[in-house]
Amino acid sequence: RAARSTRTIVIAGVPAGLLQDDVMADILTIHFQMSRNNGGDVEEVTYPTRNRGVAYITFEDQEVVESVLKKDQHLLQDKRLARRYPLTVTRYNVSSSLIHLTVL
């Protein structure tokens, strides 16, 4: 297994305040597990964070990170959301980890 940081992505654009935080974390988990989103097994979702609209997703396998990052556009959709929300998906890096440490 790769180091945790290499198996983590940063998600921006999460619609904050629409649903309870645990419900939004579930929706994010489902989105990033779906094969149509190039997803795979999610180990952990960190949401909410200190940064509004930002979540961290850690996958069980690093290959999934590469696959998810290759997808052109991630649109978060769920029957509990009124519309689709475009997400910005980026690799977790050192500057992200500094932000993450302040969240913990």
C-alpha cells in the first residue's frame, strides 16, 4: 500500500450547507466509488474541513487516484441535490497537507 498522502485527493466545489455533513460525505463516497467516475474503494472521506466546500478522499489503492484525476469533469449528482455540482479534483500535495493538518 502506498503512503496515505499518495492515496488522497482534494475535492473543491462541494456544495456546503445544503445537506447535513454526514449525508454530503456519503454522497461524495458514492460518487468516488462509481466506475463511471473512474472511482474505486474509498478508505476515508474527510468532510467538512476548515475550508468551506473542500473535502479529502483517501482511496485504498493509489491507482484509483490516477484514474480519478484523468477524468475530465466530475459532476456531483444525487437525488438529494437540486442540481449537479462541478467538482475540482486535485492531487493531495505538501501544501494541501499543511491545510489538512490545521483541520485535524
